[in-house]
Amino acid sequence: MAASIHYRRFMSTMMDDAETPPLDLLIARRLKREREARGWSIADLAAASGVSRAMISKVERAEASPTAALLGRLSGALHLTVSTLLARAEADAGASRVVRAGAQPVWIDPATRYRRRAVSPPAADPELVEVELPPDARVDYTANSFAFLRGQVVWAIAGRLVVQEGAEETVLEAGDCLAFDLDAPQGHAFRNPSRSKPCRYLVALTRR
């Protein structure tokens, strides 16, 4: 499918050498390992995440490119943040406590072109994630995507970012910082209101 072709094109930049699998394949393998480590069937993960069994099967076989929202549902059901899932996938290729800038895993949502860089090493607490959101783009997360987090803070670096928590919206300018209300029952969303400029922000996540 077209999205998968685009995803593989972007992920090819993440290969350290010719022997390292691209990140999409590492994500597929890691999702399956996390599911099986819990003794879950694909049907179990589907019930917990709200993602169809057919889609989960395709993702685990690296035949479909998961969007940011879909990864949020799957990782949330597994009690992982998206950045933890991506970091563990990258670690499967051989990562260390120090992650150099050029080796930090970058994931691009095939639907919105949202760009997510896992800044901190795998299993670090807090987790640091740098995000670039394209003009007029929006990414939504359901409440179960962060129900297992103790804290989440977002720091706007460049451009303007609108953060929606349930029915409440907060506009962040460059330099502004927001501590999330993790009890918002309707989840939250990130939106770039600009029609011409990307926005960039850093997210810090702390697990319970």
C-alpha cells in the first residue's frame, strides 16, 4: 500500500548500517513481542486497544504503516508510551545508554507527516520526545494512551501549538510550558494552527 511505501522511504534514514532492519520492521517485531510477553492473542490486544484484529495482524507483519493515533492505542493497551515502544524497537537493533543525535530514532506518521524523535535512551525516566507538527496538522490520543503515566509536560520550542485536553484548549507560544491534566476523560490532542509553518515541541513523560 502507498502509505507503507512512504513509511519505508522515511524509515530507511534510520538504518545505522546495511545489517540493521528499518524501524518499521523493528516496530512490527516489538509489538508482537510485547503482546506475546503478556500472553495475549491478537484478539486480546484488539479488545484492549479498540484496533481491529486485521489491522494488528498487518502491523505485526510490517504490511501496514501505523499512524500516530493507532500506535497510541496499541501502546496504551500495552501500558507503554509511544516513545517507549519506539525506543524498545530501536534498542532491539542494539542501543546503549548514550544515544547520539544522529542515532535517535525518528518516526514519521504516514497520515499527518508528524515527526517524532525519541531523544532519551531506551527505558530512561523521564522520557524525552521531540515532535515537529506540520502546518494545519492534528494528532489525537485517547485517554488510555496515557492512563499509566504519572506526569506529562510539553514545552513549545518553535511556532504555535494548541493542546486540547477534553473540552479545554491551551495555546502555547515558543517557550511556553504546560503540565497536562492526565485525568481528562476524553483524551487529548496536539494541533498546529498555522497554515504555513511547522511547530516544534518537547514532551517529557514519567511513568507511574
